[in-house]
Amino acid sequence: LHNDKITINIVDRNRKTHTVQANVDDTILDVVIDNQLDFESYGVCEGTVACSTCHVIFNQEVYDTLEEPLMDEMDMLDLACGLTETSRLGCQVHITKEMEGMTVKLPEEITDARDL
Ligand code: FES
């Protein structure tokens, strides 16, 4: 598998853009880890849907192509800081070919739901 790679842009909390390679079917969290992007506290629960620190904001066009979030993702998103209409958890969203060239943003602030 993993032969298909696309390029995406991730805007970090300091508004710096990182252009990285992403394997189709990996999660956004996997992409952050694989590219050794040093986003403080990003994905601290390692994708177990317990922290909401992996919150990312999509543009509307890409957001509309995503599968609906499951209940546990929705519950965790409710606790995320700076929630938007196009917010998702990076550990739950998988890369698709349609995402080629997209830009996702990290919110300016994060909350670790485990601290609430
Ligand atoms: Fe914790 Fe996604 S990594 S909810």
C-alpha cells in the first residue's frame, strides 16, 4: 500500500506553513509524526480520541469531502478550543487523493481535554 503520496500544507500555531508529503490513507496525525513536525503537544493521546490537541481546521471544500465524524470524535471536538465549522480531529481524518495541495491550519490555542 502506501505508494500514493500527495503534498499538503500545514499551518502551525505560529502561522508558519509546512509543505509536506503525506501517504494516502494515513491520518493527519501520522503525517505530522512522519514529517517530524514539532507542533507542541500535538496529538498527545496518540490518536485514542482523548485529548483534542490534534484539532485541525480544513477549508470548506475539503471539509465537505470528509466522512462524517463518529460520536467520540464529535464529543471530543466539543471540548476543543477555537472550534470552527470545519474543524476535525487530525487523528481521525485520513488522507485522500482529493487533498492534494490542500492547506490545513492548527487552531491558535489548544486544550488537552484530559486536563479539563
Ligand atoms: Fe488525541 Fe486526536 S490525538 S484526540
